Amino acid sequence: MAAAAAGRSALLARFVLTAAGSGRRARLCRGVGPRLPARVLEGAKHLGRGLTLTLFTFLGYKTYRNIPGSLLIYANETVEEIIDQADYLYGTGEMEKLYLLLIEHKDSTNDEILWRLARASRDLAQLENTTAERKQHLTYEALEFAEKALEQNASSFAAHKWYAICSSDVGDYEGIKAKIANAYVIKEHFQKAIELNPKDATSFHLMGLWCFTFAEMPWIQQKIASALFATPPSSTYEEALNYFDKAEE
């Protein structure tokens, strides 16, 4: 009976049709920016979520949840199948299973797998039950995978976006000088992501958050930034609103 059930689970794991999701849940790390207006925050909830269509939708989620972790990792072998399975797990919020699936392919040279692994590491780091030590490890790991994705494909908008997000997260461990210096890098990669895919609402929204953060920078931080850099990062509320509006188009 157990062998038959495992066989059925393995078969089910091969039937993922497709899944959308190149940059959902993207957001800057906690504490990077000020509190946002309700309209902006409400819009952020709906950015880039897309729809996930799989046979699991018809077969039942409980059936899927019972698939052993080992089968989830090894049932599929092609890049397309791995990506489909990863996108399904992301869509259903199975962060731990998603990470276990993708970390098996950490040495991949495929940018689509690598930026998804960066996202999975980052999302796992953000969970409330993640220990401080593991969170820091996952945060740096996420940046490493995002960087590898960029090395494989500098024309991937998702790789640029997740590199920017992960760079922002790492700033929490690097100190104020490194954090301000990273701001230039973060902006550059968000803008590159927008250039490569002007239809991605999440990139516009995150670029808006970047502008809003520096438009609202406290006076003391402005002084520190001016002392450290000849031209510290700056922005205006108008720039931020422009990006937020484009995210909602």
C-alpha cells in the first residue's frame, strides 16, 4: 500500500502544467523604508501574483501535501519541470518545500532556477519562526544566488530585481555606510529590471519604495550620508508617486 501511494505521488509530481510567478512577494526588507499610505500598501498586496493552473488544482491540495519531500526533489529532472514545480510550491506558500527542492540545484547554471533559489532563500529568511542565525545565513545565501543568476544572464529582469532586493536585505548586517552605498546598486538594478520588463508591476512598486525611502530620509541620516558620500542618494515624493502610479496601471 505504501509503495503504491508513493508511486501515485511520484506520478502526480510530474503533471504540473504551468505556473506564473517571476517576482511575487517582492519587497524591501523590514525597516528600510517609512510607513506607506494605505493605498500604496493595499496595491502592494496584489502586485504580480498571477494565476497558478495545475492538475493539482483538480486533484486536490491535500493529495499534493502528502507527496514526500524526496519525491518532490527528484521526481522531475528537466529544467522546465523543476521550474513548474517550484512555481507551484511558491504559489501555494510551501516555502520550506520550495527551498528543499531548489537547493538541490544550487550548482545549476540556469538563471531561471538560480533567481528562484535566491527568492526561496530570502522568503525563508523572512519567516517569523526562522532563527536569527539561520536568517542571516539565508540572507547572504540569497544574494549569492541572485548574483549567480545575473552572471548567467544579465538580461534577466527577475535576476536584477532579486539582486536588488537581496542587496537591500544584506544591508541590515553591513552597517550604515555600506547600506547607503548599496542604495546606488539597488536603484541601478531596479531600474534595469524595469527597462528589461516594463510590464512588471513589482519592479515599479519597489522602485517607488526606494524613492519614498530617500525622500523621507531623516535629517540626521542625510547628514551622515553627506559626510560619507559627495553625492548621497536622494529622491522626491513626486518620483515615488510616479513609480507607484505605473505599478498600478
